[in-house]
Amino acid sequence: MDLLTLRDQIDGIDRQIVELYEDRMKLCAQVAEYKIETGKKVFDKKREEEKIRKAKAMTHNAFNEKGIEELFEQIMSMSRKLQYQLLAEKGCIGRLPFIGVDCLETKKARVVFQGAEGAYSQAAMAEYFGDEVNSFHVDTFRDAMSAIDEGSADFAVLPIENSTAGIVSEIYDLLVEFENYIVGEQIIKIEHCVLGLPGTDLEQVKTVYSHPQSLMQSSRFLSTRNWQQISMQNNAFAAQKVKQDGDPTQVAIASEYAAKIYGLDVLKKGVNQSSTNSTRFIIVTNQKIFKKDAGKISICFEVPHQSGSLYHMLSHFIYNNLNMCKIESRPIEDRNWEYRFFVDFEGNLADSAVKNALRGLRDETRNMKILGNY
């Protein structure tokens, strides 16, 4: 047979496959109606495994066996998604435990940030809440999360990602540990400056203080100076130390904002290599709320430690036409080589497509948590 004849025969089989697929989905819709009436769960893992086992047994070689396994996994995945969609249309998915609000109550809010006065976190806070915000600062990220968890603060401002250094992994872990939720974000451009006492001569400087990442990000400039580099907990503490020590041979690498706070001179601006370096800060509260015009959702979940698990979970975003912005993974404590996944995607918790995707993910993942809509 020539190629055209073979292709005609394949086209004929494909038409049959499409017809059979549509017939199957019609039956799946009836199954969904039955489950709506009886309250049965959509995802039946044991039945799906048994179906795949029987389908594989009908094949005649190992290659086809693997292909049939993948094919039926996809068919049953689409069946589940159709059923979730029908459940959503019938109002059987249930309300998400988050309340939509027109705006955040920030006028009388008490806000906590990590670090000393002059930290980039404080600059992000001032940008988001305004200069007159009632605020206080703590030493660690955990202290900040604890402050809103126990009610001594209404909001916390925390760095979660830097455009050059990557994620702040501790923040991801704390979002899982605490019942606190993201309600906003603020991006701050990072411009490291050399700060010193008024009248400091750069040629007389012997020591520079800063956070290790800031020292690394300014390594090209520092390579031209024979200065002793000393790491600090954060840049604001470095500026504070230079001010308190009163030693003109010491400088700090910190922000221009920190210079204003501590009355230091900016001896040189923009010493970090990247002119596009930015940090994304999240605004966190202990209330399950979201602004009605919010456009991004953050979630986390765990998946079974087996081939294809993550792939099937991510298909819920594709089927519901949701744009995924970011995915990260973090090791799960006390479970070697198993990971928790963090996903950001576009959407609002009031959207039907979002509800549909989240219902599917909640049924098919382990320990899914909505981290916020902002």
C-alpha cells in the first residue's frame, strides 16, 4: 500500500476514535449527574487503577501496553475534569473558605516587618501602606509571622523573591506552617548604595558591612576595593552599625532609604551589578480574605511520589485555561526526596474556572492549601 492509502486508513480510525471519545464523555456526564445526586466523590483511584490494568492486559506487546496506559490516564483525566465542571455548574463544589472584600482595612492597621529601621522591607511597607503607617519591626521572618498569627499585628510585609537571588525559601515554609494568607504584593527595585558617615572618604575605608547577598550582588564593585567584607543579618543592621560605631573607615552597603533613616551619606549609588534587580514582597494577614479585583492566586500541594503525578496535577490549569505564572518546589520535612510544590497562577477565587481547577486539585493532591488571592 502507498502512503496516501495508509493515511486514509489512519484517518478513518481517527474518526472512530473521536466518535467513541464523544460517546464516552456523554456517559461520563451521566455519571456526574449520578454523583451529584448521591454525593459520591469524582476521583475513584482504585477503580481507575483497575481500569488501566484491564486495558493494558488487552494489548499484544510492551510498547502498546505503555501507550494504552498513557492513553487511558488521559481519557480518565478528561472525564474527571468534565465531572468537576458539571459539579461547578450545579453549584455542588461548595464555597471556598475565603471572603471577598472591596478593599483591605489599612487605615488603622498595625504592620510588622522583619529587620531594622531602614530595611528594604520597611521601604516596601511604606510604598504599599503609606509613610504614616503604624508599624514595628522584629528580628526574624518567624517573628513576623507569629505577630500576625497571635494578633499583635494586622499585616506583615515579607520578601519572597529576588529577581537575581531567587526565592526566599524560609518564607515558603512559613506559609505552610502558619495559617496566614497573602492579600497583596509590592515590588521594590533594589539599588545598593555605599553608605558612610558624613564626610567619609572612600579612599580611607577599610571595612564594609552588608547582607551576604548584597555583598555578592556588589562583587564587581568590591573587587576594585581592598576592603574587609563582613556579613550582617540584613542591610539595615549594617547601616545601623556604621552609624552607631561612628568610625569613618567603615561603610555599609544598603539602600538610599536606609541612609535617610540613619543620617548617613550616600557615597556611591548603584554598586550592584544588575540594574534590573528587584525584590517581590508579599503582604500577609491571618484572615481568609481577598480583594474582589485580585488577579493572582498562590497555592501549594503535595503529589504521590510516582511517575506523572505532577503532570496530571498541572493539567487542571490547562483544561480550565488558567495561566500559570510560577512553580517552585521545597523538600518535605522528614520525607526524603519528596517535595511540596508552590504554584502561582492568574485568576480570582470567585471565578468558576478557578473553582473547578481547585476542586480537582483538592481531590487529587495531598494537603493542598490556598495561600492567598491578591
